[in-house]
Amino acid sequence: MGTRCRNDLFWRPWIDFVTARELFDAMVIAFLGYFGLAIVLGHVMGNNSFWRAFCCFMILRGSLLAARLPRIERANFAMQSASKVA
């Protein structure tokens, strides 16, 4: 339990302050893609369209986060290297 608490205390500020905007943007864009696909394919494929749209949602969300990963890494490593210097 002690290790879990230490990990939560360490990672939570990094996730909240550094990547919150990227996570939110990726989720909104992916949801809009899901919603659009579900509406367009819903008339053609029925229930299967929702599952296909969900798979596309997950792929789109992962792709968007992977595309923003270099910027997130630069921001994180820049902060870590600055704190090591000081």
C-alpha cells in the first residue's frame, strides 16, 4: 500500500498539470469522430456500426496521443533537466 501511495503522489501532478490539455483535446476529437461515424454508419449497418465506430474511436485517440507524445516528452524532460541543474 505504501508503494502505491507514493506512486500516486508522484504521478498524479505530472498527469494533471503537464498532459491534461493533450488528453482532453484527444478525447474530444476522438469522441466527435466516434459520434460522426456512429450516425453515418448507423443507418447502414445497424448495431455493428457502433462497435466499428468504437474501434475507430480507440484507434483515433491512440493515434492523436502518439502524435502529441514528442511534445509531452520534451516538456517533461525539459522540466526534469532544469530541476537537476538547479
